[in-house]
Amino acid sequence: GQNIDQPTEMTATEGAIVQINCTYQTSGFNGLFWYQQHAGEAPTFLSYNVLDGLEEKGRFSSFLSRSKGYSYLLLKELQMKDSASYLCAAKDSNYQLIWGAGTKLIIKP
Amino acid sequence: ETGVTQTPRHLVMGMTNKKSLKCEQHLGHNAMYWYKQSAKKPLELMFVYNFKEQTENNSVPSRFSPECPNSSHLFLHLHTLQPEDSALYLCASSQGRGSGANVLTFGAGSRLTVL
């Protein structure tokens, strides 16, 4: 079956760095997405990786290793507003999105 | 403003009621989606419309009935729901369907409680 695994919850300190991991098992692969969802709000797009390597966008970076079925989202210089759920999703060979259950990130002062 | 607007934001209904959720997008997107989001579970794709035509129905019970009158509007009609249908219902849109990189734009969701 197809599956996405990510930690349920993580805690980090304001100003620090946190890495949220995501492993995937899909029938074929057409890219991996990260979305951010604040409580009570819409999920918003953060990043898309289809080739191996690191993509950097300001304080956020996303990494992909296709051979390992592995991705991570790296958040630097954490701010209180980064407290949110982070959703990992992979596209399979039929371009269907397979979603993880999300990682709730709690930032403490 | 996300560009995708959902109403109502909150809905409480009894199991015998009939209600509808509405979604509207002004992004010029061709594809629209209904997802169900339950606590600590992955997003569940319910329905997909591409150019107003339903292209996917992921074994959703018939008590959920979608309607897409045009590319900008999507409805989810609800009737005789069960308590386990209580969840956040998210609408999303995208430019095209099927390519690897097309990004979903979500609405803020309609929080449904079935008593």
C-alpha cells in the first residue's frame, strides 16, 4: 500500500532550528510537497521537490532523497508564528496525492 | 484572503438534516476538490472536478453529494449524515490536474459537527 510517515508532534525553541522528517512509499513518484496549516486556517503551500537535493526559500528549506523515499523540512531561526501543522504529501505515478497525517510543531519562548 | 472561500465556516446539524457547503474560487483554476480532514489523520480526497466534470469519486457514501455548476463554484450537499462524518471539510483548487507540480490552493474549511 501507499503510505506517508511523519512525526505526530515536535517541540522546539524560538530562534532554534528544527527538522521535520517525512518518509514515503508510493507506486511511482512525481514529486513531494510540504504545506503549512495554522490552527483553524487553510493549508498553504511551502515547497515542492521532484529532484534530489535541497531547495532553500528564506528560513525554510526542503530536502529530497528519492532513493531513500525520504524528505525533510528544515525551519531556521524559529519564530512563534511557525507554530503550526506541517503536512507532507507525495504524488504517485497516477499524480494522486498521498498525504501524511501532519506534524504539529510547537514553538516555545 | 486565500482566493478560495468556503461557507459556512462552522455547521452543526442533526442526522436528519439537509445542508450544503459552498466553495468559491476566483483564481481562474480549472480543477476543484473536496477533502475531509479528521484529527490526526491524513487528508482524505473525496471528489475532484476538472473543467466542471467529476473525474474522481473516492468511494464516498451517497449521503455526500457534490455539485459543480461552473469552474468557480463547488458545493457539497449533505443529508442523513452520521456522527463519524464530523470533520473539517476543505475545498481546494488548482490550475490543471495531473501534472507533477500543480499546487493546491485551499480554503479555510467548513467545520462540521453532526449530532
